[in-house]
Amino acid sequence: MRIPFDLAETVALVVAEGTFDAAAARLHITPSAVSQRVRTLEDLVGQVLLVRSKPVRATAAGEAIVRLARQAVQLETDARRALGIGAGETASVALAVNADSLATWFLPPLARLTERHGVVFEVHRDDQDFTAGLLETGAVLGAVTSQRRPVAGCRVTALGSMRYRAVAAPSYAARWMPDGADAGALESAPAVDFDRRDELQRTWLRSRGVVTVPPRHLVPASHDFATAVLLGLGWALLPTFQADDALARGDLVALGGEDVEVPLYWQQWNLRSPLLDAVAEEIIGEARRALDPPSPDVVSRR
């Protein structure tokens, strides 16, 4: 049995767009025609590929089809470039990255790649513990992740580590931690988290013997997150390249304890793709210039 690529691409497009109507608009056909293509492929493989929800989601079988479709598109793009056809066409590459990397070192290599290779990027931002999941679903071709074990069908390269330091504004520390950041103060002092899945602050708290979850503000943007700490909303761990300058100026005070180190890895589909290899080379090179090498004397999240 062969899987028709046009049907696989239709399934991938429905997942990307979230609805049959939006996919139909992209394909310039009717929604019923899109639905018929999906049903045809489901009948062919004997499995349900899509959960008809809002937005539409791929089943486990559907994720395999989405990966196939997007890998086929990437290989076709490479072939067209090698053959010198489709001049002027712009390739699109979907990547996933954590917020702190996106806010600091990740964009310069993408800028260089756009100049050299005529490519546009679809960047998905998520916590580094969850970006690998976007590889599994086929949503992206490569990801910056904290997951060392390779996703099925992917290869992994170590990038280095982002180091985080626990800090607070001086006025905040004076109010909530007048006798220092001991366990008693940390149990009630408000913290700042990126979102509800952010485990960074709790990792540091556990290293200080605190198991309760303190009150927390949720600020889901790297720049605004740091601003919230500077304004005294709560304490948090900031990347050392942000924290050190503010500490030197006296805008923040260190709360003590060990730094938290987050090892990062680059995972990408295991394709022989010149474009994807060029993307990986730029990103890995930039990361190794910007990040710290992992060291054994800090708290590790893995």
C-alpha cells in the first residue's frame, strides 16, 4: 500500500490550519472536498487520523501522516533547489524554541539564514520541556529542547546550558525576606512564573528545602517576566546574563542558593536535507557561543 502524498498533505494542512474550512481556503477547494480527501486516506490506512474538534487535532496515526507529509515537502524543496527549478520560491521551515532562547540568542542565526538561503521561519514558542512534543506531532522540523533522549526519527546535538539565578528587587526582599531568603520566608513570598507549567522556581525551592508552592504571578513573556521582578511583583530565577547586569547596578539582589542549570539540546528530523542541515549548523554554532558549557556543580533540571 502506498500513501498518496496529496492526501497526506491535506491532512497536515487541516492540522496546521485548525479547521476544514481554513484548509479548504488554502487549497482553493470546498470544505466537503477536504473532508472527502481525509476520509479517503482514513479508509486507506484503516485508522482515524483526525479528531474533529476545534481546533482539529491529529490522532497518533494522524501525527505519523503529518510527519510524512512535512518531511516529503522538505525533501521536495531540497530536490527543486538542487535541480535549479522553482527559482524565486521561498522555503518555509517550522522550528520550536523556549522563550528565553528566543529572547536572546536564537534569532540572529535565523537572520543569517534568511539572507543566504531565501527561507522563512515559522517559530513556535514553548517551554523547553515541551518543545520536543512539537517534533513528535510533526508540527516542526527542529526544536531547542531540554529533552536529551531523541524523539523517534530525530537526532540530538548538545547545545550547552542556560544558567538561572534567584533574584528579587531590593524593596521586595526588604518586605518579604527581611531576615533573608530562608525556608519560612520562601513559603509565603510571592514568586513570578512564566506560566502554569513553569517548574524553574519550584526546582530552586526544592533545593532550599521548600516543598509548598508559594503564591505566584504568571507573566508569559521573557522581557515582561524580568520587568515584573524588577518592579517587585515577586522573586524569580532569571538568566544570569540578565541578572548579573541588574545585580551590578543594584536593581536586584541575589537570594542565595545554587544556580539552576538547564541543559539544552537541538533535535531535528533525521533527514538528509541540505537546508535543514544549514539551519542546524547556524543554530548549534550560535548556541555554543552564547550558552554555558554544562557543569556538575549546579542544580540540574534533568
